[in-house]
Amino acid sequence: MFWVIIMFYTYEEVIKKYKNDYQLKKAIDEEKVYKVKPGMYSKGEPIFLLAELFFKRDDIILTLQSAFHHHRVTDYIPEYTFVATPRNAYPIDNKEVKQVFMSKKYHQIGMETYKESKINICVYDFERSLIELIRYQTKIPFEEYHHVLHKFREKKNEIDFNRLQAYAKQFKSYLKIMRVIQDSIV
């Protein structure tokens, strides 16, 4: 379910195709298009999707297990979609999403964007994902933590250590982060 792709469309996009509200309502009744919420439509049956989450919010970034899955440093399929938001962000009311609140000064460090279904998806890059693994070590199951750490070690040639150190210097736990990297990755 996490990586299922369904195209989403704005009201303006579907009205171009169906010409007017009457034709759009008719298409919805015939299940040619689905109304997900006001102003948001999909071609497939509406179920919770990653693109829908990013369509609704512009302050979220994939983190932890979701970012690990994106970067292929885990074989585990996350049970939830893990997203980081600023500390003052509105809570996400969806039982399939785990929201990590963090200080604004840390929130966008290492964020990268890619497109999926015409929606910008934000995810922490490879280096920031490693930092998040270390920062949240106690909140990740022991076996999963070591599995992901091992996968990062296998891909250490892909890590930009200058970028990693630049990111790490911005966190209060800088010494811990660098010690784990020295002991477990390098």
C-alpha cells in the first residue's frame, strides 16, 4: 500500500476534461473519476496514498522507516508512513501515519524532492536518513535498527561524508552521531 501510485487531479484539471460540473458529477456517478475530497480527484479508487498526503500538506518530509525504505537500506516494509513536521504543525489525523514533530531549525536539513503522480514528495536524503537512524535509535526496534545500520555500512561508498558531517554539526547530539558513524559505518 505504501508505494501504490494513483494519479490525483485538481478541480481545474478534471473540469477541463469533463467541461462542466454536471459532466463531472456524471463521471463521478459512473466511477470514471473519484472525488477524494473537495478540490481533489483521482482516477483510481481513493485509498490512503503517499501522494495524497503530500497533496494535502506542504510541511511534511518522509523520515525514519519510510525514508529507509525509499533509500533501499531496509527490507522491511514500513507499517506506517513516517513523516517529519515542524513542532508547531497541525497533527495528521490518519492512523496510517506516524508524525515526528521537530524543531524548525532541524526540519529541512537534508530534504530532497522528487515527483510522483505530479505531486512533489519530500524525503530526507541518504545522509540525513542515517542521522535520523542514529538520533531515534531508542525508538526503533533493536533488530531493525541494526539491520538498517548494516545496510548503510554496505552502502558506505554512496555516503557523502562531508555533507553528513555538515548536517551532524547542526544537531545537539553531534558527538554521538559522529561516534556511531566512526564505530559502525567507516
